[in-house]
Amino acid sequence: MKPIVYLWPHDLESSDFSNLHLQKLLRNWAGAPVSEALSFSLISDPSKLHFLVMFPPSIGRSAKQLGVWAPGLWESDVAELFVCDDSTASYQEFNLSPAGEWWSEHFKADRLGSNLDQRSFTGVEVWFDAVSGYHGLSVDKQSLKVNCEFKSSSRLNVCSILGDEPRCFCSCSDLPGEVPDFHQAAHFEQIELRTI
């Protein structure tokens, strides 16, 4: 499934949430339907990329650790966003937990980290809207460690890891392999741009 990026003409505000459209990760790694799906929306406004997530109700939406930097989020419930560079093999990964924690890493190629001090990443805001239930991670485009212009040839992927054993691995892009591996940037789908 192509990830849809909505082009927003002005800076996104919480009052705009009612106009947003959600995509759902409806199938697991093996292609089977999932009982509870993670929903998300990607919005590009003039200065930021917004990754909005609606975790399934059973996961909880406490946001007790809102904005806390936390490596290893993939070991529990997490939503993941991968943003590819438009002209190289590099990409940047963002993780967002139901508690509001976040993490990011820049990769030169599949699973080849860039050895940047990830805690020095700036321009990231994490928030939670109790009315809509959205968790949000907003990234200043100038702070991205990749050159992505959010055009129709740009590639992104959204993934989730949810639940206890057996864990449920879902990906927006159809990725090959029997064992879940989200770090396959060459297989990420080109985005679909829509204007709101």
C-alpha cells in the first residue's frame, strides 16, 4: 500500500485534526488480517512533516513519558516511520511509543547506522491530543538527516510492532522475507501526494 502524504497549505494546528484521513496497517508480515490495526496519517506542511498515530484501544494512550528520548522502543509497542533520501541509499527512522517516548537514527544504508549522536537530533516535537487520541511526532524538515523533498518519487514507510508474543509486525510497504525486517529501504513504496 502506498503511504499517502497530505499536503497542508499552512502550519498544522490541533483544530485541523478533524479533517485528517487515516490509513490502517491491516495485514501482518505474513499477509494475514490483524484484529487491531494501527492507524496513521502523514502530513507535510510548509515547514514540518507530521506523523500522526492512533494506537489500537487495547494498547492504551496514556502518554506518560511524552517527549522522552528512549532507545529500544521496538522491543515493546511502537509505531515506526522511515524517510528515505531522494537520491542516496540513506534513510532516517523515527519510533513513537504509546507512552509518548521517541527515538530516531540515521542510516547510511540498510541497518548501517551513521554513528551520529542521536540525542543531538533537533527539530522534533512529540505531542498527544487527548480529544482525538492522536499521538504525534512532528519533524522540522530542515532538521531531517536525509534529503527528502516529499515529491511523488519520494519513498517512505510506516510500520508497527504491537502486542505480546506472538508479536504483530505490520508494514505499509510489502517487504520480502519470511522473518520481519523493516530495514529494506529499496522496497519502500513511493508516496502518493494528496492536497487537502
